[in-house]
Amino acid sequence: MKTNVFIITLMLIFVSCRSTMADDFRVLILLPNKYGANYYLDRANFENYGWRITVAGTNQNIYPCPAYASQLGCQVVHPDTLTSQIGSVTSWDAVAVMSGSHYAGNPCGNFLSNQHVLELVHNAADTGLVVAGFCTGVRVLAAADVINGLQVTGNPEYQQEYVAAGAIWAGKNKPPQIQGNIITCSAGDFFNIQNCAAILQASATFSDHPGRNNIRRLMADNTKSAVLWIHGGGSPAPDGATTVESIPSGGSVIAGYTYSGTNRADLLLMKLNDGGEVVSTRQLEEPGWQFATDMVPDGAGGYMLTGYGEGPWGSFDVILVKINSNLDTVWKRHFGGTGFDAATSICRFSDGSYVISGYTESFGAGQDDFYLIRVDNMGDTLWTKTIGTVNSEMGFEVIETTDHHIVMTGNSGTFPASGPGNRNARLIKLTMDGDIIWQRSYDTPGPEKSQEWGAGLIQTSDGVFLIAGHHDITGDELKNGLLLKCDGSGNELWRKSIGEGTFYDGLESVVESDGRFHACGMTSSPGLGNEGYFVTIQPDGTVTETEIFGAVHPQFLHKIKKSDNGDLIMAGQTWSADSAYNTFVIKYHDGATSSVSHPEKRSLPCSFSLKPNPFSETLTISGDFPGQSAGIISLFDSGGKIIGTSWVHFSNNTDYSHRTNELFPALVCPGVYILEISVNGCLAREKVVYSW
């Protein structure tokens, strides 16, 4: 193993110990002592929206619920700030009071006994910020006197407290109750998507905060393992990619969201060349929130893009946008009603029509129902269909079968007489006229019922169906990735639970290539946070290759597609050096991968030393790293809070010089820091001292 030596030149900008912020939507999370595990589900949803999160608590160590959350591997959380250090909440757009576990007794008790916390919540509500209470967090809203006269839900054990505060009890196991700028939530796992989307709906009725100063971010390409390139970038504001399509002549188009110029997301389109460089960008600016979720080629060089956003009926509607080859908008359509209606997938069928899948609160039989819309190539409606019961149903990926029918996956939920809500993965086959041929429900075998979510779907080369999603492992892990293989009639053939032995894994999208399957999503480990997750699976369900992207900063992969030359393209979002999200696209060479395990679990030699230490203007790092590839350099303060992270290519006997604002733009204060290098599957950390 050779030694890599490179020099990082730090040209420091001595301004103040504050960093400027980009346009974004900011959420203050109030995390109570003995917090519940669903905090991680909610936080991941917030991050998928690209929101900037600040976690606050009453002390420096916030412990998980010992009866449940700690058993899943949830660790002590060190907040970004103490509640006692917050004088005003006007720097945020929303305040979310997370749930303290009722298993531990007196949940959120440290907030209930803290008058300053109650005043912060009360002032937030009076100021017009969106204020949400999750499950037992509704107790805090009651004590802060912000639910008087409002209809609320929450943990039913504390119903009397809500009523005593003047609230009207809506009942247990209800979808989130939105009353002006106040939101109350229950059934945190069952309704985790709806609970977080409620903040979107409430914020849509309130004015934007003033614009904020922008800062620029840069991110280098990565060429580790079978990765051909990694694109990370976008506008100076938070951005994220949710879907991607290959361009036949080379390159790719990604769609997602951007907060450029506003703290309400707009639709974002970017065209990349075959090397991952940005060729053109379009921001589809419209009032209110707008998110893209899926996209397909239209057969004429353009694309059909779907998603959801604020529409003409006063709520969130399904969006359909026709885009030409230059990424210009040809036309736009809205579908829905007065409730929250969302599209999650679109498929172009062999007859030239399109089918959109998702879920609707405006129509159907219950809380939300499967929602299918078939349109022609001009976006005119051919038919719409809802499928559901009085409970919650959510549709995800839709595909065309080899016999030219429609198949959609998703999940449906029920509440037993006692215990938490349960969701089953679903598969539904319909004719092109929208008539149901068959529908199947998939549940965990045995007495312990768990949540099962279907997200991605393909019909394999041998005519069967493969569903990718996630499920919870009762008493062991919060979530694990799930693969369900079903025959042509939807009967289950096998199921595989896929994860890294952590406490939160999930698969969102799956493709087939040369008889193997590739899926992407996220994995989360205590102490390391959310990371992009890629797996290769053999026909029998055996995982043979694993790739994890990220260090300790949040990273997600949402969609995987196969390019025309057989390579794989994945789209998602990554936390960047300036503490905001970037679009994140990976081009991956199929067929030449080597198994790469989690950095914490790999025993490759990996170490480095610094000269000088303390350092000031320059920092020289000598290290012993496996192979030649790009790595991640991250800097943390002594409390573990990330200062910044950057990609740097490690090559033998090569020196590199970088400006500080390209590596760690927020490094402006002297002190003790932790420098971390993650490269080619290994991880090493050293304590460093920065001195003026």
C-alpha cells in the first residue's frame, strides 16, 4: 500500500463566526427527553423535502426511550442548540414538537415543566409560524395554550389534557388535523408521510419569510468502485433530485425541487452530459410549493413530468407537465380536488397514453385512497379511478405489463382493536379501462404484525413481479429494506429483508439488468446518519453487492434507471459543504462492481496524520488509504456538529491545494475540531486544532 500525500491550503475568510444562509424552509425540531424512534422517520421526511433542520433540547444529551427506541439502536442525540439559547423563533418557518415515548412515563415532561419552551411554542403560534405536535408532543401544544377551540388528535392517553386546554378531540388513529397554522398528529409510523406533508399544507396558507443571502457550493466528481461519476450541485439554494432519465444520445435529465429565490420549493429540471456536467437548468417558477416525483420520455424527445403542488382548488394537486427536449414547458395540467392529492409515479404505455399513480384525500372512500389517472398525450383525462376503504391507502409505482395491463404497488392500512396501526404492501392489476383484474395484500407471517410498504415495482424478464420497499422488524429494527417476488397472478413467491444491521433501511426503486436486480434507497446507522444505499440482488434474492454513499451527512437515493448503454443512473440528494442539499446523481457501471461494505464494518488499513497541528493557513495530510479513488473530507466541531464536507480525489504521490471556501465554507472560528476522511470503504478520524 502506497502513501498518499496531499496539501490542503486553507485561505481563511475572517468575518464572523456566523455563516450566511441560502433560501430555504427552516424547521425547528423540539426533541424531548426519552424521545421516540419515529423521530427518525419524521426527520427523514423533512430532509427529503430539502428543509433545513435545527434540533433543540433542554440539555446537551437527549436520551431515547429506554423501553423501545434504545432497543432499536437509537442513540443519545446532541442538539444543535439548547432551548434556553433561543430568544426568538422568527428565524424558522415551522416548529415541530416531536413525541416523547409514552412507554417511559410522563412523555415530554421536560418541556411541560419548562416555561421558556412553552413560551417559544406559544410565540411561534402567535407569530404565524406553522406549529406541529407529534403524538405526545400535542401535550406541549396544550400546555402552551395554542389549541383552544381547535380540533386535535394525538396520543389518546392524554385526551383529557387536550380537552382541558379547550381543544375538541377528533379521536385516536386519525390523519393529521390541520387547523390554521396548528397541526396535531398521531400514529407516527402509520401516518408518517401524511404527518410531515401536513406542514406543507399549513405553510401554503402563510406568507414567505424575507429572502436570505445566498452562498455558493462546489462538489467534485467521485470515481470510487464502479462509480463512473457523481454529480452534486444545483442552485445556491437547497436542491434535490427525485427522478432521472437517460438521453439516447448520451447524458441524462433529472427532475426534482429547488428553493432558489424562495423558501417554497419549485420544480427543477437539469440536463447533464455523459460526464455528469450540467448542460442546462430550468426552474419552473410558480406560486407556492411544487415537487416533482417521476418522469418518463414522451417518445418524441421530450418528457412527461409528474408530481404535486399547490393548485387551482386551494390545496395540493397532482401536477402533469409536458417538457420538450430543451427542458421548456409545453403545457401543464392539474388533477385533484380540495384535499391533498399527490402523484408518485407515471408510466407511458405502448398505445401512447400515460397512467399516473398516487393517492388522494379529495375523492374515494376514506382517509386517502389509491389514485389512478389515465391521460392521452395532450394531458386530457381518459379516466380517473380511486381504490380504497375507510382507512388509508397510498399508491406508488405503476407499470405496464407484457400483456398490456396496468399494475400498481403501494400499501393499505388498518387499525386493530388494540396496538399500533398496520400497513400491508399491495399489488393491483387493472385493465386499460381501469377495471380491477385482481389485487393482492402482503403481510408479515406470524403473530407479530409489522408495517410493510411497497414503493418500487418491475415486471421481470420471466414475467413475474418484484416489489421493493421497507418493513419494520418488531422489537429489533425500526425499518429494513424489503423485496417481495410474486408470480404473474400476484401470489407471493419469496420475500427478503435487506439491510445493514442498523436500525433504518429502505428501498425506493428497483431495475433489472442481465437477470440481476439493482435497488437503491437509504440506510441509517446510529452516529452516522442517513446514507445513500445501493444493492445488487441475484434472482433468488441473495444480496451480492452493496455500496453505501455518504459519511455522516444526510444522503438519499430515490430513483434508479438503466441507461441505453446498460449502465445504471441513480438520482437523489446530498448534504453539501455549505449545510444545504445538492442534487445528487450517480452513474454506475453495471457488471464491474466489487462488494463494498459499510465504512464502519470494513477492516482495510486507513489512517492519516497532519502537519502542523495546530494548523492555520495550510494543512498537510499524509495517509495510508486503499486504492486510488475519490474520498470525502469532513470537519466537525468538538460536539459532533458538522462544519462542512467535500469530495477530494486521492491519488498516489499527488499533492493537492484547495481554498477553504471550497472545502469548509463555515470554518471561521478557531478551536478544536475533528477531521474525518472516508475513502473507498474505510473511515479515519483525527482531532485537529485550528488557530488564527
